[in-house]
Amino acid sequence: MNSYFVIALSALFVALAAGSSLNLSDDQKNLAKQHREQCADEVKLTEEERAKVNAKDFKDPTENIKCFANCFFEKVGTLKDGELQESVVLEKLGALIGEEKTKAALDKCRSIKGENKCDSAAKLHECFESFKPAPEAKA
């Protein structure tokens, strides 16, 4: 399934990590794709950066990739002016991975701040990724 874990947090911090085991509706998938394309254009991702995002390679992100993360999270409502919108995260992600797991993610990630809002978004993504559901086993 080619979906975004972030869309879960409106689907938050899964968005960057295209491809999760969450069952997202076609509307959610389409909205995630639309946000992704808009943000890639807005921050002017290079072809190489687009390839890294598509490959779910977020190790050593460029400033553009960090700003892509911020743009995406703002579009889905989980960040606003660089600040985590906890009620949105709890509502959206909680419906997908459960309230307790979402609260644990918020407890661990809420205090994370970077040098700027783009850096904060990248660091928050990394933190929330640790709560991503394990891939389903293939038969």
C-alpha cells in the first residue's frame, strides 16, 4: 500500500514515510498525494530530493526536505507556525493507532524543537516514526 503514515495524524508524521500498514481511505491517500505534490513544488525540491522522499530516505535531510516536512504537516493540520497541534494529533492518529499509543508518542515527542520550524518538523517526524506500526507480515 502506498500511503502516508503522516496522513494518519491528519494523519501526521507518516506522511513523509510513504508506505505504511495503515488502512487509509482513497480520499485520504489522494489528499496526502495532493499535499505532497504541492509542498514539493512550494519548497522547490530538486529531483534528487524528490527521489529521497519517494524512497522514504530521511537520513540527513536537506533543508528543502525539512521544509517539505513542515509544509506537509501544516497542510494536514498537525503543525501550525512550527507548533505541534496536539489535539489534532490525538484525534487523527488516535483513530488509527489507538489513543494510548498516540498519547505515548505525544509524551515522547511534544517537547522537541529544532533550530527553526523546518528543523522542528524533521525532528518531530523522526520521533513519531518510532511509533509507526510494524509492517504486516507477508504470507
